[in-house]
Amino acid sequence: MNKLFLATLLLCATAFAQQPAPKPPANGGEVIDRQFTTVEKEFVPAVEAMPAEKFDFAPTTGEFKGVRTFALQARHVATVNYMIGASLLGEKPPVDVKSENGSDDLKTKDQIVKYVKDSFAYAHKGIATLNEKNLVEMIDGPFGGKSSRLGAANILTWHGMDHYGQMVIYLRMNGIIPPASRQ
């Protein structure tokens, strides 16, 4: 038994050692994009995991008065993604951003999931404009005023995870294990 274990361990170690090292990022924009991709890989599956009939769920007991529903959490993150992407691209957002939660026409799970996925694609497009020469260039900020391109893009790396943490609680309160926590 010990010989089989040692052989398996040696085989695994050899395979691991042969894995190519990740390619270093080409520039600061690629660093931001990799971090934003990590947010996307956690956030989108969490949105998809909530059943359609629970999208309007918000906790009601405890200190949860006035919090966003699950759907509004998803819409809010997507709307901010669009706002920041537009700032980075120097254009108007391609969606309604009159409210920080996006359009009230977004009602169904399918509509919201599409909105979320499209917002990540749009924000990636904005991030792709970043390079070593323009990271500290001042642009019209997504929320008014001026911001460096890096400062605006950096919001994308933490804002979605802030709301993701709240959405994980909503999922668990509804008996759903978040996809990132599944074995």
C-alpha cells in the first residue's frame, strides 16, 4: 500500500512540476482584467444559482430593513460595471443608468442574468483600453468628478465582491450553497 501511495504522490508531483508557470501580466490593465475575471467567475454563477422565484428575496428579520433584493444586488453590480466601462471607453453607457440599480424593466431572472453577463463583457472592453501610458490619466469619473483610469478600473475589482458577499448570505438563507463553495 505504501508503494502505491508513494508512486501516486510522485506521479502527482511530477505532473504538477510540469505545469507551465502562469504568464506574467503584460501591463497594469492585464492585472486589473485578471482580478475582474476572478470577480466574474464568482459573481455570475452565484446569480445563476438563485431560483427565479427567489430573485425578489431580501432578508426581513434582523438588521436588514431597506436592503436590496437579490435581483437588485445583481442589477446594481451590473449597472456599476456598465458605468465604469463607459468611463474607461469615454462613451455613454449602452444601458439605462438613471438608477444605480439599472432599469426597472429588468424583471425576470433571464433578463437579469443576461444584463449581468453583458455588463462584465462591456467592462472587460473598457479594461482593455488600459496600458502603462494611460493608467494615471484623468477621465470623467463614473460617478461624477474626475478619476484616474486605474482608480475607476480598480472599483471593478472589489465592488462586485462586496455585493457578492451579501448575495452569498441570501443564497444560503434560501438553502442554496454558492457555486464557489461547492466541492
